[in-house]
Amino acid sequence: MPRTDWWRSAAIYQVYVRSFADANGDGTGDLAGVRARLPYLAALGVDALWFTPWYLSPLADGGYDVADYRTVDPVFGTLAEAEALLAEARGLGLRTIVDIVPNHVSDQHPWFKAALAAGPGSPEQELFHFRPPSPAPPNDWVSEFGGVPWSRTESGQWYLHLFSPEQPDLNWSHPKVRQEHEDVLRFWFERGAAGVRIDSAALLVKADGLPDMPGDGGPHPFHDRPELHGIYRSWRRLAEEYGAVLIGEIWLPDAERFARYLRPDELHTAFNFDFLARPWDAAELRASIDLTLAAHAPVGAPATWVLANHDVTRTVTRYGRDGDTGFAFARKRFGVPSDLALGTRRARAAALLSLALPGSVYLYQGEELGLPEAEIPRELIQDPMHARSGGVDPGRDGCRVPLPWRAEGDGPSWLPRPAGWARYAAERQAADPDSMLTLYRTALRIRRSFRDAGPLRWLHTDVPDALAFARTVPDGGMELTGGTVLCVVNFGPRDMALPAHRELLLASGPLTPGGALPQDTAVWLRA
């Protein structure tokens, strides 16, 4: 009988459709390309696929500007192809999670076009946040993409957009907005989606009157509003009808407030951005792990672990930098040097660390190939974050370059693949026992034997810059049943003797001739 709590320990692969696999040769990834690569994903060993938006969209923000939630954009395929994809993935044991973008829609969405046509005071405009003409913007808010989050219509009215001007915010105090999104959830659940990932999940609700930012540390006017919890309780009841899961994108530094979204009647899980943002440092990562597990424990929700996604600098590049190996949007700049050999070694160790932790894990496409961040020529950058920063921020296109599948090349691509990427090609790595792809395939296979193991127990090490923990595998007929799995990571310059063990299950890199663990290397041991 299939598990109903699969999401508690699943390995979930993020598919950015536009850059995953191109079946028709037009340079843009499509659903046919994904369908052709489903055997690759099944062989990788993941449990589910999360798809970034494939809906009808002008693609002003990579598809997160949705014009119609019930239509697949022709550049990606058709609704019938999406339905076939869900069914074919399910036949291979892969569940599917679709992206929902509830904070805003595209300015080409029928609702927004109707609002512009109907004019001030109309019911159509009540679905958004319009304000009368005035010399200055209606408040002092700052866009999530930087700059003023207000734009004018041709009539001089202002409308709110927390992201780009092409993404007008919806008014979540209006019952029609709430009903529409519940209908959209049903639409995809009825087509076989196993869950939804909720974009910008903490931003939907705005304070009455859209006041200025508080100067005294008072409640934020659009971030983490208390009314959100009622919305997600309603969504949870709906999801339970279908056995589906709700996964939130929630950037919150306050662990207690973050955990409120994961109470048993709200979201099932949420992304753990703290772990992703930390530098490659033993103390920092241990602190993040402890903080994460402590925050999730009171509500009984599983932690999630992720090293990269479609918005952040790729792991190999980030971990190869001198000094600053963490991630923050405010620090992204052009031309920051990176030692890719060092970054690759650390990324391999980080893969074993994250995959060994209790909870679910997310893998962004291309991480299993060890792809670095691509440097996109300024004139070819499409991400609106670059333009809205005044050209200072290089944007997110560098982690969105189409994947290299064949060593001899894959044809045109909507973002240019860097020279020399043939060495990262999936077909080449599949035949290499020491490749990043082989490491991930092996790790995901072994992980199935202990992903439901007991809680993490930290182990003492004589090396200060090291992490070591154990998890006990319950009886159940699995490969590692009844044993204990150890994960050890050496961050420091001193070689480290391995703790007592019965078997070396996997190493992220070669051990020393004497069998010690060198710097920036991780191992899984069976004790």
C-alpha cells in the first residue's frame, strides 16, 4: 500500500521546465522534453518532482507571472501533455508537485485586463490594490525586487506589485480571490498532482489601508500577516480530500513564527532557507541544523533541507568562494571569483550531509551534475531583478541555464550555455564512476534504506572543524535495517580518523592513504 506520509522523508527534484530538456529544438525546455527524461529522473532515485510554473504566461518573471492557471503555455506544450506527464511519472513511482503563485498574477491575466478596462471604483478593481492618482506612491513600501512597488495605469491610478510591474498583487480580502485559488487547487489535484508548492506564501495578505512601514517595530504590513493562517487551514482541508500536500515558500528569520505555518492543520512542510543561506562552516551548519530541528519539533512537522534552487547561486560556485560562501540576495554581484575545484569538493560533501539529515530533501536540477553558476553577458540577462537593481545585481539567470545532456552539444538554448560545459553532460557523467551524477545516484539509493531512521544524535569528534552524527535505522527489512548510520564531515585542514564502524557506505571523495578523512570530505558509515 502506498505511503500517505511519503512527504516526511522524500527526496524531491525541482524541474525548471524552461531549462530542463528541449524536445523540439527551439531552445526552450518543454513538457515533451521532461517526459522523455522521466527514466533519467526515476534512475536518479528521487521520489517526487516539483515543477516551476508551466502555465500560460508572458514570461516576464520566468513564468511566475501567470495569465491562466488552467492552461499550459504553448512554449511548454499543452494541458493534455501535462496530464500525460503526471500519469507517466506516477507510473514510474514519481509523484508530481505543481507550483501555485497566489500573491499575484500577470498583467495579462483576464482579471487585470478587465480591471483596467472597467476603471476606478469598479468591482473588477476590487480584486487588486488600486489607489487614486497622486504625486507620490501611496506608501513607502519596497518591492521584493527592489525599488517602488507601485506603478501607474494610463489613467494615472496606482496599482501594487510586490514584484515586477507585470505582476499585480491580488487582494486576498476579497472572497472571489480565495475561491478562485481553491478552485485552481482542485483543478490540479483532480488531474493527479500530489501536492502544491506555494510561492511567496507569507506575502499574500496586506494590512487594511496599506499603511507605511512601522517605525517602531510594529506588525509588518504585508509580511507574515496573521490572516494567512486561516487561508492555509482552508487549503489544508481541501488538500486532505485528495491526500495532497502543501509546501510553503516562507522566508522568515523568526523560527517560532515560521513553525506556526506547520501546525497540524496548516501546511505540511516549508522550505528551510536558513540552511541554504549558511556558509560552508561546521559551526554555522550545525547551528542551522539545531535551529531547524528545534523549530519543527513542537509542531511535529518534518524539516526540509535544500542547497540550491532557481533563485540562488549554484552550490559549486558559492562554496568555491574565498571567505563568503553563504548566500544573500543583497550580496550578489558580478565577477566574484570562485575556485570551482574547491567548490565541487565541498558540494559533494554537502550532498552527503544534507541527504543524511532527518526530514525531506530538495534537489535543484543540475546540482546532480555539479553545474557551476553561469556568467550571462549583461545584454542577454532576462531576469527582472537585474534591471530593477539598476544593473548591479546579476540576477538569477546564472542558475537557470539549460542543462547539458549530450557531450557533443544540445542545440540552441534560451540562455547561453558556457563554453566547456560538455564535461558536465549527463551522458558523460553517467559512465563515470567518480562523477557527481554517480555520487547522487548512489547516495539516493542508499538513503532509501535509512531515510526513515531515528532522530539525529550528535557525536563528539577530536577535530574542531567537523560534524558527526548518528541515526538508528528501525527494523523493517531494509538493506540497513537495525543498524546505525553515521555521517561525518571534515571541514578543517587536519585529516580526521574515522569513528569505529563496520562498513564504509559512501564517501564524497577519496580518503587519505591511511584511511583518514581529509578536508571538505564526507562519509556515510554503518556502525
